[in-house]
Amino acid sequence: MSINIKVLGTGCPKCKALEKAIREVVEENHYDAQIEKVEDIVKIMNYGILATPGMVINEKVVSSGRLLSKDEIKTLIEKHING
């Protein structure tokens, strides 16, 4: 099952670090996932988050305002894969 992951952020260091961590988790665990970076502030605001970075899986906001650890990212992805 393919999942769609979006990283919401305007390009701050935390946003870039979150995107890098997500890409590493996806690669290390061989997840079938598309990763997209959303930098447009209007699109970010449409998700209703108040602080970046944000992480969206299959159009559901799963995190905002903090840099997640790789373990946290893996847990969130697996929760969506397993339903």
C-alpha cells in the first residue's frame, strides 16, 4: 500500500531536518511512499497547523510544531500502513 507523506514547512532548519529524517526512515524500512515538500504558506495554512514543521500522511495531519525522532516517524507511518 502506497502512502503519501507531506512535509509542511517554509524551509527552516527544523523543516529540512524533518524532511531528511522522513526520507531516511522511508528508505531504511523500504516503505512504498511518496514524499512531498510543501513550502507554500497558503497551502500550509489550509492544513490548519499553527507551527511548522508539519507532517501529513494521506492528507491527515499527524504532527506539527516539532521535530520528530526517526522512531516517532516510523511509528506514525506504520500506524497508517496497518490501519
